[in-house]
Amino acid sequence: MSEWWRRGAVYQVYPRSFADSDGDGVGDLRGLRAHLDHLVELSVAAVWLSPVFPSPMADFGYDVADHCDVDPLFGTLADLDDLVADCHARGIRVVLDWVPNHTSDQHPWFRASRSSREDPRRDWYVWRDGAPDGGPPNDWRSEFAAVGPAWTYDEPTGQWYLHSYTPQQPDLDWENPEVEAAMHDTIRFWLARGVDGLRIDALQRLAKDPLLRSNAGSDRRHDQDWRTAHERLRGIRRVVDEFPDRMVVGEVYLLDLRRVLAYLAGGDQLHLAHNFVFVHLPWDAGAFRTAIEEFEAQAEPEAWPAWFLGNHDHPRIATRYDDGGHGPARARAVALLLTALRGTPFLYQGDELGLPDAVVPPDRVVDVDGRDPERAPIPWRPPSVAGPGAGFTTGEPWLPLVADAERLCVERQAADPASTLSLVRRLAALRTASPALQAGRQRMLDAAPGVLAWLREDGDERLLAAVNLGLEPRTLAPDEEATLLVSTDPARPSSAVRDLVLQPDEAVLLRLHGG
Ligand code: NOJ
């Protein structure tokens, strides 16, 4: 059987918003441990945790102050060990978020680095003199528009330091072999504890032009995706390969697929890459078909796709594709799409409920980059029964919940066979039972306008998946006997199908019987 990270879905937990066990309004590891049955019902292969390491939370954990411990807000190292053991007992792998590009400004390495130009850690970070005009050393900008320049002047030592994100996240200098060695040790720390894999944060940022030339006037960027990225990644992979059966998935936030694929090449870099081309697609069958076919055509035959349409940095699927009320149905169609495509599906917590973005009033905004709405806590129980924390917390949730928690919560949806949660559970079970869905060949089909359709085949098992991304009902006419395995439209009766009329926003999975 193929590796675990090819077979089933990876479920992203954003720990602050999953489940709170101690009433402080922020999710924690014990809260997560108490809800592992939810993951079992979704048949996930692995859970990926956004960072749980000690952090001042300037970027909600992506500013790491100690790579080898757990923030008290989330629990203890022992809680994390217990979580790993509990997950393993259920056949679920655990993937941690590893943030190598930067640390918190409160990390002891940066405190030392900042303390004097002579400190041995000075060149663990990127310090430079200002430009002759007194401004920053070059034109690089922070990834967050609100931050502006990627440089901050530090008065005590009279130099500027680089931060690709907030000023509280100084970039490590990976040109320095000591940095590389120290970061490799943080990988060993977690993998030796039994963690099954890493999601590499902001991998494209790990290598920059060592001459720190400005971006302006060049046809390529100098502040990311430098050619040295690949040897650095191979070094990381060698450390990961010291441990059997582990996986690295990289966040390669580049919208040029060829550049993303370079990080998957050769069998000695990533196992999986987040493909952000996909997240930026309009709701259009042609655009989806192109993105899927380009991956299949351009990736090495050994490269394995991974597909996702939502995470903690992007508006929720149900909101992004809402377009005047289509959101709930499209979120269901996306669930089928991700389950039935060749490749590993990544599911962001709450996608299985079809959650929309939460409305966050100005006085509750906490994120520098407008990402609070997609980070709203999971509603577990109806507020009318469990109180305003909806079973997420007994306290005041750190972000407001979604508006319709009463109807969208896990408890209500679990009891309703027509709910999105029930659909996603059914899809996951189908994938678990289907060699064709897990590993079969894939062929895109020419279908009616607006319809994305494809075959998955393994031995005698032949499945046809179709999604209607258009606004008109469209006939799906498989030229052989077929039975309906699942439709995302709860109103559709299950029966044998010849000329099935696919409603707008509906997706189906059919079993083909030949002939
Ligand atoms: C990508 C993460 O997904 C995002 O949440 C974070 O702000 C940046 N990297 C910086 O670590």
C-alpha cells in the first residue's frame, strides 16, 4: 500500500480556534485531544497543527520564541506527547508546523543578536546599514501590506534588520551554516519524539539573494525563491530521512506552478507542496481544468499532487465562492472535488461544516493582515444549549463565532444526514474504501460547458466525478451504465443514472459499470 500521506486527507487544525479546555477563550491541546473522534469520523490520515510553540503571538504562533517546547496557552510538552500517542492509537499521523524563515523577536537568539554588533549571534539574522539616504538597505517589502518595508531600524546598534513578515518576526540568515545546523536540530527534536512530519512555513522565503539587491528593475524577485532554496531544502530532507516514514509538505507561496514544482523535483526535496495556484482560481470549470492538467503535465511522474482550497490565511471557501448565495452548495461541491482528485486533499478545520467567514467588528480585529474571519472558533454545540461559546469555550472566545453557529455547529450537522458534515464524512469513507480514489489513474473528460468531469480508474474500479461550476443545469451523459455513489445535492434521489441533469453547484461521483 502507498505511503500514508498519499492515501487520506490531511486535516489542518488551527489550535487557537479548535477547542478550548480551560475556559480562557483560546483553543488548546487538551481541547483537541477531547475531540479526536471528530477526526476519526472524517477518516483523516493526518492532522497538521498550526504552531503551538512558545510565542508572544504577534502572528498567532508563527513568531516562535522556542522551537522545542509548547506555549503554556496550548498546554505542555507532555500534552503534545499525549496528543501524538492518542492520534497514533487512532491511526492518525501528526504533522507540526515548522517555521524556519524567522523567529520571534523574543527568541533568545534574536535577543542576543540585537544586543550588540559583536554578539556571536549577530549574524544569525540579517543586519545591514541603511541606504545612503538614511532609508532601509533595499526596497524589499513585508508580505503584509500594513507593515510596509521589510526592514526595521534598531536604535541601540544603529542598523536595520530584515523581516519578511511583521517586525516581531526577524528573518534568520540561512547563509550562516550555524543557523542551518541549529534549525536542523529542531527538526530532530520533534521527529525523535514521534511526530510524523512537518509543514514547512514560507519555504519560498528561505533563500534570498545574498547580495540583497532590490527587486525594482529586475525581472525576478531577489527577496524569495533564490536558487539556493533547493540545496537548503535537500539538507532539510536529509534530516527528515534520518527517521523512517516521515513526510514534509511545503508552503511554497508562489503562483508560478513551474517554480512550485521545482521544490517537488528529484525525490529528495518535498513529498507534497501546497499549490497556491489552486486557491486563487475563480469558480470556473476551465480554470480548474487547466490548473489540474498543468500539474499533471508539468510535474515529474513521481511527484504526487496535493490539493487545497482553504487555510487560515484565506477567506473561507463558502465565502470566497458565495457570489450571491452559492457559498454553501459550492463548499459541498469542493469537498467532493478534493476527495475525488488524484492527490492528497488538505482540509482546513471548519471546511467540513461549510463554515463561512465570521463577521469581525472593528474592535475585535486582532490580525495585522485581515485574516481573523477565517480563524473564527469551531462551533461544536448549539449556543442555545451550550451558551455563547458554542461548546468551543466556556469563556469569552478570542474571536467571534460565525453568525449561524446554531445551525452550522457539529452537533446539529452530525444529527442531519443531509448536512455538509455528513456529506464530508461519506466522501471520506468512500475514499478510504476506494483504491481508484486513493491511487487510481486520472483522465479529464470533455463535458458540457461549465462542467468539470474526470475519470478515476484502478483495475476494475472505474469512477466518474463531475462538478457543475456553471449557472445552468447540464446533462451528464456517461456512455455506459452508471450508479450514483454520492451527490452533493441532498434533494437528489439515489438511483441508477443515464442522463443525469447536474444542477448548478452540484457535484456527483458515479460508479461506471462498463458496456
Ligand atoms: C505563512 C503562514 O501560513 C501565515 O499564517 C504566517 O503569517 C506566515 N507564513 C509567516 O509565518
